Amino acid sequence: MLRLIFSTIRNIGLGIFVNGAFALQFADGEAKAYWAIAEGIAVMLLAGYAELKAKGANDE
């Protein structure tokens, strides 16, 4: 169940990242697009880290 939750969170982060990259292609480099890319990367990293921590807690 936790794996599904973390996978969903990672996919949300990927969606935010892709939307930010798409906005950069068709905008004049607005700060919001850069923040969206950074936010997407952060969400994906945090989801991956949380999944590893949960997996480590289950191994013990």
C-alpha cells in the first residue's frame, strides 16, 4: 500500500516537472516555470526517499 502511495506522489512530481518544462518552451522564461520544475524534482526526490525509508523500516 505504501509503495502505491509513494508511486502516486512521484507521478504527481513528474507531472509538475513536465508542466514546468512545457511552460518554459512557450513562455519567456517566467520564474513560475522554474519554480514548477524545482518543485517537481523536489517532490519526486522526497517520494523516493520516503519509499526507501519505509522499505528500510519494513526490513527490520
